[in-house]
Amino acid sequence: MKTASRLFHLEFRKVAKADVWDRSVHAYDVYDKGQKAGRIYLDMHPREGKDKWFSESGVIPGMRGEQLPEAALICNFSGGVAGDPG
């Protein structure tokens, strides 16, 4: 996220109480020049019942002046459980 921030001049702010589909998922609001531009969900680690591939998916489409876009990054990096640093 630090790299994306530098490359695209964005700021990511963690959303503490976002509605997510699993407690391991983290949500971040994305800001462009101080203005909220959307939200990204990071689902980074494998778990029972989760697809085993990596993907990106739109969650809510953005509509100028109507709603901000939301997207999810689905990964299966090792770690994410006690005793497994990844």
C-alpha cells in the first residue's frame, strides 16, 4: 500500500468498523488529494471455503455524483493465522 500511495499519490485510511464478509478482511477508504475516492477490501489469506486463486472484483460500481466505487482484492498469501507469519 505504501508503494501504491507513492506511485498514484493516494492515501489509504483503514476503516475500523466496516461491514466485511470475514473477520480477516480489512477495508480501507481511498483518498485522492484529500477527497474520498472509493473503498478497497483486502482479503489476503486462505481459509476454509474460500476460492484458492487470486483475483480482483468490483463490489459497487462508481457513478459520478451518485456513489463511490468499492473493490476487493482476493489473495491467498500464507499467514494470517496464529503462529504462521506468512
